[in-house]
Amino acid sequence: MSSHVRYVRSPPCLLRLVALAAGVSLLAACGGADEGPALITGVPAGYANGIVEGHERYPDVGTTGMGDFDWDCPLEQSIEVDGRTHDNVQTTVFAQPLEGVFVVQCDFYKPTSASLIYTEAVDDAAYDDLVEATGAYEQQGNVQTETSVTVGEREFVVVRWEYPTNEAAGIGYVAHYLDESTRSRVSLDVDGSGDRSEAYDETQAAHDLAAILTGGS
């Protein structure tokens, strides 16, 4: 069986992915977190290589996106969510939800279903669209609320997703960090249907993403 899969996720996660608009630019990679001081602000430089690698793998990617079980996550090999280490990436996805908009998403499974997503804009106009698309919006079937959370020197936008007619979906949180200097956004999407602490909330989601960015490569 081929390791390449067409990108299909549960409706809540797929809807959240479509909102991650981006373009692509080339940035130089930097060394690992142990080779220099932790990032106070900004995005790990190596994340941009995920967009480059995505184009190499799927030069004709469409709006549905493509995923690969054998594509090692180009963002992080391991992340910590809800106090637990996640190093079991099931798929890495490259998508173009809109023309000129590209997203790299790494889906981690167990003990909590979570996705680390890198989005990058090709120019200032695209970045403006990305900023505008960041946050809660009205959508049939779910209720979203938006909260700003400060962690260290970073400001995060965290969106809480609830599905009133589908209790099994639980409450999901998507933490976003926008970085104007690289015209990019990094998001942590923590699903609500998995094994997660009852106390998990917007603040915890922001702290989890901050820790990933600070220690990122």
C-alpha cells in the first residue's frame, strides 16, 4: 500500500485547517535548540524548510492537500502538550487551501490528538489576509470564542471550539502565534475528543505553543 494519502480528517480539524491561509518564502535553516539561546520571540527558522520540502514532494498540490505516513515532520519531532510528550507523528500534510496559500501540518496522536501547523505568506498582502483570518469566526455547527494570551514576550490568539450538537467532539483549542518579520503563523490545534486533562484551557494551549516555539529548531 502506498504511504501517500489524500488528506482526510474529521470535520472539525479539516475546517480549522482551511482557515490556515499562507504563501511561501525561503528562509535559511538554523541549528538546533541546544546550539544557541532559546527564542524569546519569533518563529524557529527551520520551520520554513517544511514549506520548501512540501513543494518538492507535492509540486502540484491542490486544495485537498496531500499527506504522507513516511514523511518525518519537518517542524518538530517531538512536542509537549498537556504535560505529556508526543513523538508519534502519524501523518505530515502539505496543503494549498487557497491560491498561493501553503500549509505544513504535522498530526500527532496519543495521548492527546494535536497538530502543529506552520503557515507562511508570500508577500505583505497575503500576510494581511492571514492576520485577518486568524481568530474566531461564525460558522454553522460550532461556537467559537477568541482569547488573547500573553506568554513571556509573545502574544497568542487562542480560539476555543465547541460543538453543541456533538458532545463527543469535546472542546478544542487552537493557539496561534503571528510573526510579522517572517510573515508567518504557527498554530497548535489540540483536539477535544481525546485523552486530555479536564483543566486544559486557552491559557494552557498558549503555554504549550510558547514552549514549542522557544525550544524549536
